[in-house]
Amino acid sequence: MAIELLMPALSPTMEEGTLAKWLVKEGDTISSGDVIAEIETDKATMEFEAVDEGVMGKIIIAEGSEGVKVNEVIAILLEEGEDASAMDNIGKAAAAPAAAEAPKAEAAAPAPAAAAAPAAPVSASGERIFASPLARRIAAQKGLDLSAISGSGPKGRIVKADVENATAAPKAEAPKAAAPAAAPAAAAAPAGPSADAVAKMYAGRDFEEVKLDGMRKTIAARLSEAKQTIPHFYLRRDIQLDALLKFRAQLNHELTGSGVKLSVNDFIIKAVAKALQEVPAANAVWAGDRVLQMKASDVAVAVAIEGGLFTPVLQDADVKSLSALSKEMKDLAFRARDRKLAPHEYQGGSFAISNLGMFGIDNFDAIVNPPHSGILAVGSGVKKPVVGEDGELKVATVMSVTMSVDHRVIDGALGADLLKAIVNNLENPLKMLA
């Protein structure tokens, strides 16, 4: 039976992607685990591995195609012993556009094609179950519940052998969904002028249209949603860096020849991670109808790349040494700029850092990236006159920071405690090594 290869969901939020490159051609023999294509998501270029084995019968979606929906048929794989006739109907159905003329009301509904794979299943909690098309068909024929079967394929995907050897109980019939109660019409959010209307405003002026790629579209959508739905508030502090800069210079001298050179940003990551442990109530994320209280300090750090940004996550940053954090951050930033990060490397975390100090920015306000509870916007360190504890005027290196906070998760006093802990760690850097 011909097998449909579907556009995979390479991250929990992926809805569509670009089929960047085919690494096989029609007629090639495919084995389970072979990398057959490269797929671009809004954040990265990922490899697509085959789960089933056979011969590449037909490539439906050409390489370079954008906006390919998740679960859309991209190719047909023939099993051993099959020839091209096995995919005539399925191939034509996948490649042909939908009929423009709607069927007449009195016409009988056509029977579903026998070769079509069942829709991607979901578990009782609503999460998608990853299974090959052939495994889904066999499970449907045998009446098996895929959520009760453990997958042996890549990343736990359920494959043909798992279903054939399964002894799971038959899938229970899903209860009929009750008709939703009519909700009162919500006031529509005010929409901006259309693209054509904006273009007309500049008729007669020279301009160039820049096409939005997937990353820029995602950034625009997520940050618009964040500003509209997250009740932000802002806390600001100045931090004296002289003790930290002196300590950093000493450590870097000791690390000469090790290949490690600590940056101020490495100390900021460590200070935030330690502060989240010192103020554990602030180490939380918003989850719609609940708050998830995190145990470890997973800190996201914004990295600027051409056309957008990534926020790779340093997991367990509170227990890692400064040199380990420095090496990991450099590696994540390098691969982020090449768009080579895997989804698990830039998703998650409870708190973020955005540092524009190296660009000469004194201070700014950052937007909380959901589901994070806050983000620390870091400015540059500059020489300023300050009044010492003895009342004397002196010159110190001062860095201005602004903490943007999600008020649904963190209240004002709690946010103030968290920022105080961050400042204390940076102004007393030896404390972070205790």
C-alpha cells in the first residue's frame, strides 16, 4: 500500500513550513531513519527523517515551496513490491487542486478514499500523537488506541512494527461533543489599514516591498499578542559594576589559555539564575488557567540574528559554573545565527534576558515573551557620578536595567524582591560562587 509522507510538525507551535530541499529523488530506495529532506520552520532548518522504508514513488511538493501546512502530503512512498500504479489515485488526489464548483445539496457525500490515512490522532489531554501514516491506518483497521502504544521510531514516533505487535485495548468511542453555548459576541479588535491602503498612502514615492519570511511573521504575531494580552509592568534599577568588572578581570587572567573568556553577560545570566532560586515564587510561567512553579532556573537569552532573533535557553543555569555557562552561551549563539538550533534549545525557560548594552543603549523596555513571567532589559555600563555610603561623591560604572513583568504571575512586591536579588548578585559577584 502506498504511504503518504506528510509535512511533519517539528515543534509544538508549528503550523506550516518551507520544504527547503529534497535530499532524495523519485526512484531512490529509502530506509527508516534516512534523512530525506530539509524543512525550514519559522526559527530553524530541520532534517526530516523517514520512518517507513520503501521506494520514493512521487514527490508532490517541490523543494523551495513555502507555506506547506502540517500534515499536508508532500510525497508518496511505495512499499516493497509495489509499482507506480499503487499511487495513481492517491497521487492524483494529493496533487490536484480542490474542485472549484461546490457539490449540489442533494448529491450524496462521496465515500472516503480507502488509501487515505486517518487524521493525526491526539491524546485525551489534547496533545498530538506522532505516528506514521501506515501505523495510523493499521491502528484504525485493528481498532487500537494509539495513545496506549509506545513508539520505537525517532523521538518516540509510532511506526508500523509498534502497531502490528500492539496488545492495546480497542479504542473507546469518543463521546459526542456537546453543542457549545452561544457566546456573546466579543468586540472586534481594531484593525490597522490594509496593505493596499498603506501602499496607496505612498503612491508616487520610491519604495521597495520586502517580503516577510516565516520568522518575521511569527515575531510580529507573538509580540502583538504579548502586548495585547499580557499585563506588563516595569521595574527599574541602576547597578554598580566596579566590583564585578574587577572580579571578571581576575578570573579571565586565571583562565588565560583555557579558551574561556567570561563576559559581563555571563555574570548576568548567573545572577538571574541564582535570583530565581532565592525568590522561588517568581520562578514561574503562565499556563492559561494555572501557574507552573518551576524548580530549576532555565534562563532564555535573546540573540539577534539577520531578520529576527532567537531566545536559546540555558537549562539549570543556577548550578552551572560561569565558564560552563560562557561556553554553552557561545555555542547556542553561534548556532542560532546559522539557524541550526533544535526546537528544544529555544523553547521553554521561565525568565529571559535581552542585553543591548553592547550596542550603546543606556536603557530600554523589553516585551515579555510568553509563557515567561518576565524579561530583564540590560543597558550599557557607563561612568557616572554616584554618592557613596559615606556620603562622598565618586565615579562608578553604572548599568541601568529594566525588568518587564507579567502581572498575572508576579505582583509588584514579588517582582521588586526578584530584581533586588539580581542587583545584589551582580554587585557582590563572589556571592554567586558560594
